[in-house]
Amino acid sequence: MKGLVIDMEDCIFCKIAGGIIPSASVYEDDDFKAILDIAPAAKGHVLILPKKHCADLIEIDPDVASKALFVASKIAAAQKKALKADGINLLQNSGEAAGQTIFHFHMHLIPRYENDNLTIPGENLSYAEGEAEEYAAKIRSCI
């Protein structure tokens, strides 16, 4: 499988979740770290990363999967409030054919707005210098 991470030491999401690679963090607990996506589909696009490595939805421990949805619900509520979003897309790609490119289970929370014309997947945006931390702080303040 192309892109499959066999050695967890080579997994970029393990490094981010472990604090080795810096990120604009939105939420963290013993089991998860949630960060802003560096190539967001919309400003405020969050990735939820389990700290324990598992490749995909098939491999994830059911207890971790259950907690992931709880964390997603909490962050989605914060995104709606902080960013005045009209809705949220919850997206999880499992497997290369489904569009998974980093083989560490993760979920996307994408804020949506009426008539935003966003197509998922679509063209990714980027943050200006310091802008990612501003968005992360807004969402953190509402959790």
C-alpha cells in the first residue's frame, strides 16, 4: 500500500501528537491532540489525532474510536460558536482508495457556511503568518 507507515517513528501524525513537530493545537487530552490542518479546506479546519498510532478506521481500538467522536462533538460545537459556522463536515478517509494519504487514523472537522461553494475534497487554502494560531485560539477559547 503506497504511503503506508510501518515504523511509527516515521509517522508525521505520531510526531505531531507527541509534540515533536509543532502545530496550531486546538485541543489535547491523554488520548488525543487536535490541530489545525496546514492545508485547510476552510479556515478553522481541524484534524483530530489519536496519540496512540493506528493506521485507519479498521485498526482503531473501539474505545478510542468512541472517544474520538466525543472529542469531535466538543470541537465541532466550539468551531460553530467561535467561527460562527453554519455547519460542520466530519470526514474520515480510511484507505488509499478513500483518499487517505497519511496512514494514522484521523478525523477532519471542516467548518461550513451557507453558500460557501466549498467542494470536499477541493482546493486547499493556506494561513497567513500567525493566522493559524489566531484560529486555534478562537476555537480553544470555546472548548
